[in-house]
Amino acid sequence: MTMSNCHKTLRKYFRVSVIDCLYTGPIVSAINKGEKRRHLFAAELLARLGRNVIVPWPILVETDLLLRSRGFPSAAILFCESIATGVHRFESPIEGDLALALKLAKRYEDSGADLPDLIVMAMAHNRKAKILTWDFRHLRSVVLRSNHHWPLLVTEEELPLP
């Protein structure tokens, strides 16, 4: 995807007011300048969406662990501080979210989707939110019912290469 197409794609998201559930991938891309076009895309998207983005508790923990394991503890702390100051909405899964995630976990135990993936799916479903992720594989392998597709904020075709 060219930078011109990235800007067109970004403009599409800012015309609507939506709530989106966030995965780890877009957060890491927004932090990692080495991803070049994907970094610029993710950073601008997250900055503009602000409090319209839900960061589920498991994603905060997963992001912290991932950044620290890659040698970026200060980035992990900075991201957690931004959540604490309200840059994005921080939510814990509720009982219904966990129940749906566990139902999906039993049905798709060999899919490779882990609890943070399934919690995001459940929270998005229960809040009628779109999902912001780069992990399209798990979203294709776990569905609520036949012919179900998770609502995505960014599709694979719209995602710029790093």
C-alpha cells in the first residue's frame, strides 16, 4: 500500500465515531519506528481514534510483556502510563466476555488463538465494536457461527507493509 493509499484509508476511519477493540499488533507498530509505513499508519490511527479505542486488560498485559521481552521496558512503561492517563479507554472483561471467550476456546482449542485473542473477540462482540488487529489468521479461524466474520476496522488489504 502506498502512503497516498494509507492516507485515504486513514480518512475513512475518522469520518465515523466508532468504538474499537484493540489487539497488540497495532500498538507495537505505533511504537516501532522500524516498521516505517505501518508505524506511521498505526501511530496516526491510534492517535486520532483516542478514547474511541478500548484497550482490554489482557492486551495491556500482553503488550507490556512483549515490549519488555524485546528489550523495550521504557516503551512498555510509557504505553501503560498513556493508558493510565486516559489516552485510550481501558476496560476489563466482564463475566459475559469471559464466558464467551471460554466457549470459543473450547470450540477452537487447536486454532492457535489464545485467551487475549478470544477476550478481544468477545469484548468486541458484546460491545458491537470493530476489532483493530494485524492478526487476521486467528480472526479467520474462530467464528461465532457459520458465515460469521468479525467486524474489522482495518482489513488485510488496507494494512500497509512495514
